[in-house]
Amino acid sequence: MRRVLAAATVAAGVAGVAAVVLLRRRAGHAGPGGNQPQPGNQPQPGSLRLHGNLRLSRGLATIRLVARGGARYATSAPRLFAAAGEHRQQLRNDLALQTAEDVASTLGTMKGVLMKLGQMASYIDNGLSPSVRRTLSRLQDSVPPMSPELAALVVEEELGGPPDQVFASWDPEPIAAASIGQVHRAITRDGRAVAVKVQYPGIAETIAADLGNVALLRRMLKVTAPSQDVDALLDELRERVLEELDYRREADHQRLFADYYNGHPTIVVPAIVDELSTRRVVTSELADGARFADLAEWPQSERDLAAETIYRFVFRSLYELHAFNGDPHPGNYLFHGGGRVTFLDFGLVRHFTETELEPLMQMARYLCVEHDPEMFRRNLEKAGFLRADAPLGTDQIVEHMALFYDTVRESRPLTMTGDYSSAVVRRFFDVRSPVTTYAQIPRSYVILQRINLGLFGLLGELTATANWRAIAEEIWPFVLGPPTTPMGEAELSWRARHPAPSIA
Amino acid sequence: MAIPDAGQYATAAGLIERSAAAYVSGVPERPADDGFFGPASVTWKISGDVTGPVAGLRSLMVQALHPLAMAGVDQHSGWREDPVGRLAATSAYVTTISFGERAAAERAAARVRRIHTRVTGVDEVTGRRYEASDPALLLWVHAALVESTVTVRRLLGTPLAAQDADRYVAEMVVAAELVGIPAGMIPASMAQLDAYIESVRPELRCTPAAAESMAYLLDPPGLDEEIADIWQDVRYGAVVSLPDWAREMYGYTAEPLTPARREEVRQVLGILDAVFIGEPGVLEARQRITALMRAAARPA
């Protein structure tokens, strides 16, 4: 068996529980037995497909299979949430989930899990076209909204009273679909306009139960790729999804980000309203602004500024806050012009320890600043990205990995393009490269693939130009360079109140 | 005893696609009426369960144990040449009866009754003559489907209250009448249904045609690899939910249905359902049904 242990490819298998369930080659659940003689050439159920090797590609094929379903979900989705007009309203009303039972029948038995994994698949798969990826990530849009009564019931259970008592004003029509829930507008009794995310009743239990059955997945993945990392990857993804089911975690994350960026000139994180946030309801200040799609009409200078803000947000959060928001999909931003961006949805956040971050920093440092390939390699190995015994020349490794650092290797203005992000994705999953054979993604860093596979794609869509290296130097703890752009200058007063951590 | 070569069967390629098309064809877009059951019926409620494919396979396994019913299918229906087409035709029929307008359901039933008049012959195993329009045979087929739907749903699906099971059996009486069974013969409660099935047991046996057909269905050749993997669990669900006597007639064994195994099967069935929904028109058909059901459930 070809030992292609590209962890990313393994992760692709994890992308669908579906995928993994289907990797089984277990027959004999139901097979001929008993006493009756078997006719000679009769097909024997359970015995036919025992041969054949397990292959990762099968997992990928299965994602496509599920995507087939996903595509259909998504094409009908706009009619539920995005399309305009009376018909949409009618359809939404007609299909609205009225009871917890409706929720279970719509999202139970793996559909909720598929939906979540579809969201995550975009940073752990390789073989899917961008359209299928988008489709999968929009699976959730196909879910009908809750009826006003059902949403009110959840609010009442969580906040102790029906919405029109708990809030001064409550809009029973949801304004958006959210992760396993929907968002309502409301005004608090002290007069603040807020967005209230309400979770589908019973969905957390359903998804948790479906995800609880991972013994099977683990076993199968182990057969597929006999590596410790399979366990770790699976655990990581599962843990992130389970965390997302508890809105209190999300509120905690959002508070952390909101506090840190409080006073920042361009980064806006809506504040959480503590007393109106619980396990299944999270209330934050209402934000309004242009959507990502609207930016297509904006002048390039504005798009560049928006991109710069997103870039600063991602890397400041990582290096200074030791936290990464793993869900940088276009729907999670609102744009206000002048580079001001509101960041929404902190359901999928990972915190990093110093020990986890240290080798990441050293990798960037030795490759881009110190130009010391051997130390770069040593840190790759230390982080677990590369097996220590890889019989490869360091120049070979650098050549393979350098693409991921292309935007920050030289100090010059550089335009992000779709081509670059595609090249990164291709390189990432290039199973033909000898380096890939010895590369893997340790559990802690799985979510960071969103930088390569999500952020760069986003900035590419904006065709954003900046001196990314210069901005990175402002942020890199081992450089902490002076401001290099007007936005960097504008950060100074905020920075004074939020000093960057000193480097190790 | 001559065992026909399994190679005589066409492959099962397109099973999902054609089943989906059959389903879509049976759910009208702008129905003039709610058909024979309607959005408040247990029939509609029960139809969307992910266990549908398992119930379908199990009911075929039970039906096939009646030598005359099996002979009729085996000798007449083009079963070997186009098994998937034959299954799709049955799916389309069942869907039309369940969700179609009354006129459409009546037309479909009349067509089936007409075809049945031409299906006669002699079963090679028992030497008995059969006629497909014989109410006794039709009743067996009907009862196997209804009982399988309830049993599989109870074993693997979401819980079904006892009174809902009884209501479902009672609702199904009209489906049996449509295909030509006199009302007086048709079980109208679970108890009657179970007693009826018990009464037929002495006539049942696993003929070579049944063994061969079911071996084909339990492991249909030509499926997409992914669907074939899913089918392992569909097959397991069907076999494990059979009554012991039926499983013994076939000579199948099944590992016990532990709670963990049950969950696993349900998960796989959920994925199969997601795949099914992915076929053209299925989501829209489901939404049409769901919208009517939600409207019926909504307080006036």
C-alpha cells in the first residue's frame, strides 16, 4: 500500500462521518449461516466484498456522494432564506419547524452532522471543486427556519420568559440562518439593538449523539491510515463541533475578541449581552453593514483596506491573543468602508498554548527572516509537521513548503489572487510530492488550515494588494516592526492599551 | 433442483437514481385533493422515515417466502432482466397510492389489477396453480409490506406509538381494497395483522427463486461503490428485523442488534437519505409533503 500519510488527506477522510462510515469493509452482519446448504453459485450476501484494499480515495468519493445531496439542499436554500418576495415567505412559513420533533426529523440521523461537517469540509478536503465546497458549507441554509412559536419557546426556556417580555421589542421573523439556529433582531429593555441567535431545540443532543459514535470512525480510519494522528484529527474535529453546540463557549470566545479589539480603529467585534446569553441563546449587539458579495462593486482601494483588516485580525489574534477563529467564511463579515470590518460568529475558535505557537513562529522566522533552512526544518519537525526521519534533503523540503510563505518572503506589494490560493491548496494536497509522504498536520494545527484554505481564498477573491510582509513584520512577535501603513499608524493608540506580548 | 445462474440478472446500477425518479413521479405538484390518506394520516407521517429502504427490502423478503407470490414475480414481471426497473415500478405505485390524488391512485391501481389478470401460471416447486389477482396472494403482499413498515420503524426508526401503528394498519385497508382485495379479508389492526401472518406461515417456504432473488437483492451487483457499502447496513437491517422463522427459512444469520449497532445503522440510513434527497426533485417532493403536513398540524 502506498504510504501516503499526508495528514491533510487523512483529514479529508474525516470530512464526512459519511465518508468514514463508508470506509468499512465489514461484511457478515447479515450473511448466510444456519443449516441450509447454500446453492452453488448463488451470490452469498456478506461474503462478496471482503477483498480489496481500503483506500483514502474512497473517503473522498464519498464526500462527493454526500455533496450530491448537498448540492440539492443548497439549490433550494435560496428559496428559503435568500430569495425575496411573497413566495419565499410563504414557503418559509409552510415549512417552518414547529416542534422539536420537526427539528429531529429534519436534522436528526446524521443530517445535522453532515451539515456541520460540510461546513468544516472546506478546510479538510482537497478533491472538491470550489462550487461543491461552497455547497457543502451552505448545507445549513437548506434547513427551514423555526416557526415564531418554536423560537419563542426556546427563548422562554433559556431566558425565563417569552421574547416579548424578555425584550422590549422582538422581531419574530428571523433575519438569517445561523449555525444550527437562526438569528432574530430585538431591542433590549435598556434600549440596545441586538442580534439574538436561537438554537434549534434538541439539535445539540442529536449532533452530540451522532458524533458520539466515533469508535467506528476511529477504527476504520486506523485501518486506513495506521497513524496516531488519525485519532488526534478525529478528536480535534469532533471537539470543535461539540464546542460549537454550546453557545456559552461562543459567547466566551466573542467576549475575548471583543475585549481585545475594543478601541481598534478598524476591527469591530460586537459585544455580548451577558444576561441574555445561555447555552442555546446568544445575544450580541446588532451590527449592520455591507456583505462580502457587495464588495465586488466597491473600488479596489476599499477592497484592499478590508483585506488588510481581515489579515491583521487573523494574525494579531493568532500571535497576540493565541486564538484563531476557524470559520472565516464570507458570511461572517460585515463591511463599513474605510477598512472597518465587523467580525461575526465565534463558534469555531481554537486557543493555542505558548508551546503550540512557538514552533509556528520559529518556522516563519527561520524561513523568512533568518534564512536558516536547517532551523526551519528543525521547527517543522518539532511542531510535528514533518517526520523526523524523513530521508529528504532540506532544500527539497524548503522548496515544497515555501509556497505557503510566498506572501511574506519578500517585502514588496503583492496581489492575492485566486490562482495563488488554488496553488496553495494544490500544493497542500499534492500526494505525489515526496515531502507530502512525510508530512502531517498535528491535531493542534488542524484548524489553522483555514489560513491556507480559507483566508487566502477570501483575500484572493478580493484581489487585494498590500505589502503583506511588512504588515506581518508589524505583527510577528520576533520582529514587532513599526507601522507600515496608515492602518498600522491608526492602530497605535489601540496598541498602547493592548501591548503586544514580548517574544520568547 | 436447478438453480438458475445468478448472471441472468441484470445489474442494479441506477438503483438510487431510478428509485428517486419513481418517488418524485408519485408526489403530485399541485394536487386537486389530498388523496386517500392526507397530511394528517399516519401513512404520510411514517413515509419520511429514514428506515424506508430497510422496510422495503424486508417486505420483499417476507413476500418472497410465499411460493406462489414469488413464482408470479419470477415468471412474469421481467424481474431478472430489469430488477431495478421492477423495484422502481413498485416504488412509484406505492408512492402514488400514498400521496397521489385519488384519481391518480385509482388509475394506478386499475392498471395493476389489469396486469395481474394476465399473471397466471404454475409454481414449479409446489406444482400449484397461481393467479396474481387471487385476493389471498394480494393480501399476503399487502400484509408483508404493512407489517414490515411498522416493525422496521419500531426496531430502527423513531418510536411509533401503539395507537399509531394500529391507525396505520387501518389506514392501509383502503390501499388493499384498491388493488382488489375484498374489505372483509383485510386486517385492520396490528393484532389482526399479526394473526393473519401467523395463519399463512404453514404455506411459506424458501423456494430457489426466493433464495436467488433475495441473494441478489441483499448484495446487488453494479451499485456505485459507496452505495454498495451503505447497502451492507440496509441488508443487515432487513435481515435482523425479520421474524426468526423467516430468517431461518432463508438460512441467514445476523449479529445481534446492540444499541451501538442500531445507532450505526441509523446513521448510515441517514446518510442514504441525504443521498436520496440529493437526487433531482426529491427535496422538492419532500417539501411539498412536509408543507402540507405542517399546515395540517398547525392550529387553525
